[in-house]
Amino acid sequence: MSAPLTVDVVRTPARTTRFTGPVPVTAVLMAAVLLTVSHLYVTIPLVSDVAGSLGTTVTTAAWIGSAFGLAFAVGNLVFPTLSDHVDPRAVMTFGLIAVAVTDLAAGFAPNVESLVTARTVQGFVAPALPPVALAYLPRVLPERVRATALAVLSTSYLLSGIVGQAWGLLLEPAGWNWALWGLAPLLAVAAFLIPRLPAAERSAAAGSPGRALATMVGMFRRPQILVAYTAALTLLLTFVGMYVALEAHSAELGATGPVTGLLLRLPGLPGIVLGAFAGVFVRRWGPHRTAGVAFLGAAAGLAIEALGGPVWVTLAGSAVFVAGLAVVVPAAVTVVGTASGQARGAGMAGYAFLIGVGASLGPLLAGALAGAGFGVTCWVLAAVLLVPAATFLIGGRRAGAVTR
């Protein structure tokens, strides 16, 4: 009797679309970072509307920005370090979903206390994306494209300042609620795409939570990390501070509506594009010299704004200012990555924490200087930038002396 006929069934595993090339990986991360960090800025032009809608003062309503910034700083201590121990794609996906949920909750807030609470929670969970993405990207891309990809991704931090304010201005006529609700579905799309990025190898620095904390604290004993951290503290302090001051004095510059308000912010876009090419400068002159000179350029831009005169002078100065900061960001991130070694998440945690601190201090400094005028505010911010400029230029010489 012949053996029964058998048929081997070959099961083809379900295919999942994945992004593996440097361009799609960077593009997905850039879109996700842009959407997340935009939440730092989206409420800048909405504070007056929130105050009127919820029956509170402008000073109280301003806490929807400051509370987010302070919580953002704290969250930056948690999620980047966590990404050394957990799949960073899971951390980033969680962050995007959590921010989307808090967008919905904030939009339905019945009073300013509820809104500030929702924004505080949102600020805490938002760092599950931007600093984790900066630490994740070098772990999944070839070395030949890392500097360029990091430069492109880093521009999202400043580009989000323009995009976030533009989004708020454009949706302002529909109500401040819609500026938040409208971001939720976009975040959901990004959360769908992140798990389809390549898996990253587990960091060699990963270990127990106690070891993670010790690693993060130890970062502050590394001189080159401290050099980069001066950039972290001053970057968004001056960036947010300048735009808050610009919003406060926009009527003096002829901006009396959403469209003209948006036009005041557009000159920053060309400078941000320049930041995407900062990888070329970093490879040629090194991250320290690049950042030091760029900080001086940013300070010069603020000085031009402080001179006053025709509106085009202010706009030209803001373009130079933003261009300088756009070049600084990837240079500073490069220093953090190099000095952190295998503990990129821990190194980026400290950097991102100070970014958040600076973002929360910016509005407070601008508010304290509001009575002195826009020009004085710009002069003070320019003086602040001289500190990291000197730190990077001196730190670069010392780093070079060590390597020789």
C-alpha cells in the first residue's frame, strides 16, 4: 500500500512594512519630534485667548506654558535613561500616545487649573520622544551618515518653535481648544509608524536602575559633558525668551492679527534649514569650534534685533539668531554623544533636562524684562549666549590638548 499523500504547507509570515534606510528613519523621527516639541510653543500665541475663555488673568494663563516646560525638564531625567534599558521604540510610542491623550484632555479643560494640570502631565510624558530619538538614531544608522542625520533631526527642536506658534496662530480663530485637539490625530499616526523602525541593540551601559542613576549623576563629572550642558541650558532659554518678547511687543512691530503675527516668525525658517547642514561644519571644524562660533553668530543676531529701526532689521536679526542656534544644536548633541560613550541615554537625559529648564526660564526672563522693552530683552539674551560661546571655544582647546 502506498503511503498517503501529504502536502507540506509553507506558512509565510505576515509582512510588516518597516523603515530601514537612513532617509525614512530620519524622516519618521523628525516628524515625531517636530509634533512633540511643538507643544512647548503652541500656547505662546494662545495665552490671551485662554485667559479670556476661562475667565482668568494673562499671568495665570501663562502657566500653561511654564508648567509644561518645568514638567518637560523633569521627564527628561526619566525617559532617555529608561531607553538604555527598554526598547526605545516602545518608549517613543508610549510618549506619542500619552501626549495625544493629554491633548484631548487639555482641550476639554473646564477651568485654568484643570488645563494647567493636563499640560503638566503632558510636559512630563513628552520627553519620551525627543531625547530618546536623539539617543536612538546613532544606534541604528551607519557611522557615515550619523552626523548628517543627527543634524537634520536636531533642527526639529527649533523648527518646532516656528511650526508650533504657526499652528497656534492659524487655529486661533477656531478656538484655543482646536490647536490642541488638532495635534492628537497627527501624533497617533506617528505612534503607528515608530514601531516599524529598526530595532536598536541594547546599550552596553544598561544595568540596574541604581546603576542608571549613578551613570546619570556621573555625567556631571565629565568636563566635556558640562561644556555641552551650557548649550542645553541657554538654547531654549534664549529662543523661547526672544519669541515670547516678540509676541508681547508684536503690536509695536505692526503685527495685529494671526497672519502678520505668523510673518514675524517666518524669517527663522531659512536659518533652521542651515542647521540641517551643520554636520558638514562639525566634520570640518569639530563640534566645539562650530558651536562656539555659532553661539557668537546667534548673539550678533539678537544685537541686530535690539538696534530697533525698521521692521526688516528686526526680522533680519531674528533670522541670524535662529541660524546660529540651529547650527549649535547638532554640534552640542555630537559632544554629548561622544562624551557619554555607551551611556547615550543617560548623557542625553541631563542634556534634555537642561533644555527643559531653559525652556521654562525663557518666558519668566522675558516677562521680567517686558517693562524694559524688546531691545533691552534682546541685549540681555545676547549677553547670556556669550557664556556658552566662551565655554565651547575654551573647552575645544582643552579637548584638543588632551587628544594630542
